[in-house]
Amino acid sequence: MKEEFAVYGLSESVMKVVGGLKILFALMLLVGIWVPVLVLPAAAGMAVLMTGAVMMHVKVKDAPQKSLPAFTMLVMSVLVIVL
């Protein structure tokens, strides 16, 4: 993962922040099963992160299948927000 962030021109500290936010938002989505008020901010945060991930894949001209997981998570996050 460290090498991937280096290819994107991002530092190790950015990698740690992004990783921490992903874990935080994922936990918020899980806890949102019992505390529904957490679902919308968690899904919105995840959508922002996944938008950035897809944009970085496009920036470095990765193959489309490499950005598919981030794009799929983006779509699911938007669906949670909209529905």
C-alpha cells in the first residue's frame, strides 16, 4: 500500500490518515445499524474518500479494473445516502 500511495504522489502520513478514516467510516456504518444517525455522515465520508481514490486511479492512468473496488464502494455509499 505504501508503494501505491507513492505512485500517486502521496506521503506515508496521508496514507495513514486515509486508512484511519476508512476504518472510522466503516465502523460508523456498522454501529449505524443500532445508531442510525451515524449512517449518513459515514456514507458521505466514505463517498468522499472513494471519489478521491477513483480520481487518483485516473490520474496515474491505472487500468479500469484496478479502480473497480473504489468505484463500487463509491456507488454503494451514494446509494446509502440517496436511499
